[in-house]
Amino acid sequence: PRLPDITLRFLVPADAHAHADEPPTLSALLPVSIRPLHRELAGKRTLLFGVPSPFSPDCNDHLGTFIRTSSLLGEHGIDRILGVATEDVFVMHAWSQAHNLTGKRGEVTLASDGNGELCRRLNLSIDLSDEIMGARRRFRRFVMLVERDLSISRYALEPDDGTAVAVTSAVQVLGWFQ
């Protein structure tokens, strides 16, 4: 399988648009950038993971596994670690800030799939409207290895409702490289 070509919203490092001799632009004032996923990931070996509810205890723990192991994953040839959720870009930005992620190279990056297109195209949506999650579709918890040619070479999907973290943590992913 191949990663679909869609557009996501990404956190932009605070100094990405800073020019002392120019007045700030709208893109300098907003912490996001709209980027095509294929262009963003082409040529990079990427771990892509999805969560149903940023800020929830399980999702915070899940993100934390990737933050804590990012250097070790880099030693195994991972160029990029990208987390996605069907939340809007402001929630994803706040979640990044809560985990001290700045969008700099080598860090875990978080992106918004606010319209759920990636979620739908990967067939990874789950309806949690009967839960405390609200009345819209969200990602099932997953992790996948996207190769430099954008093919998906490995993936793990949490069983059942996909909200617990059992098979998709970074520790489990490290086992892929043993």
C-alpha cells in the first residue's frame, strides 16, 4: 500500500518566518503551515502514528513513547516521526506546546487532519460518539512505517476500539528493527 496524497496542517517552528527587516506576515503570526503530505514525507523514512484524542491520558502516554525514543529510532534509520489526529490545528499546536515540541528537526512533529481525509483514506476511523469523545469520527490508534518512496512497509493497529496503547507504542516499533 501507498500513503494517500492529501494535505495536512503542521506546526511551524517559531523562528521559521522571522526576518528582522520585514514586518510579520500572517504566516509568521500563525503557528501552522498547510503542506501536501507526499511532498513533506517523500525521501524520508517516517513513522506515522495516529491518536483518537490528544490530551487524553492514553494519547499523552502514546506521544510520550515517541518523544522519549526519537533518538533511538533515528539510529534505526527513522528520519521523521509524525503524529496525526482529526483535531483542528489549534488543538494540535496546544498539544505540541504541552509536550515542549517546537517543530524543529529531529523532534516528533504533530499535524492536524482536521477534515479527517487521511483518516478516511487510510480506513482508520472509529466512531467514539457513545464514549466521552464527542460526536465525530476519530483515528483508531495506529503506527506505520512509511518508506522513502511513500510505500507503507509495516503497520500496527490497536485491537478493539483502538483507544488503548498495547501494540502501537514506540517501544513496540523498536522491536520491528531487531
